[in-house]
Amino acid sequence: MSTQRSTTNNSCQQDAEFAPVTSTMTDQIHNAWLHAVLDVLEGLHHTCPSCKNGEVKAVFFGDQQSRRGYILAWCDRCNTGIHISRAKANKNVHIESRDPDNPLHKQIPNFRPIF
């Protein structure tokens, strides 16, 4: 179902047609990405929850001792992704140094966040 909405922006009126995004849809996409990231960090392959064609890639950057850090995950096809901060890695998750000089930082594409 599409809805027509009239918006005013800087004295310019535009008619925009859009499909309303509900919080349920947002939650479903977010949860699908979280499941994909967990699978990839465990060494499994996962299809992109957004485009359904690409493969999700993920890297955990953090501190080896505390096993805390952040995760960058993205689709190798549609270039959407997610940044998860304040994450704690399980003992079987590989942790990359979060040092800015880590060459892996430059290999991660500038992906478009899902939200």
C-alpha cells in the first residue's frame, strides 16, 4: 500500500509517494542483520538480509584481553551494512586489532548503514 504525502521544504511543496516503513519492518531488518553478523563471526556464510543476493562479511575489532570492541559488517554486493559498538566476542571469534594503522581498516568498504 502506498500513501501520498505532501511536504513543504523551504517554501517548496512536493508530493511524495512512498510505502510506509513500520517499526516492525525496521525490527525485522535489524534482527536479520544481527543474526547474519553472528553467523559470519562464527565462521558461517550468510546471505545479505537486505538484497538477498550478496554475502555478508564481518570483522570484529577490539581488545584481545577484554574481548570487547566493535563489529563492522557489510554486504559484498549491495554495499549495505551495520556498525555494532560495545560488543563482546565469544572465545571462538577472531579479534582484529583496532589500531588505526591496521591495514584491514582500509579493505573495508565505505558501506551504507541499514538505518
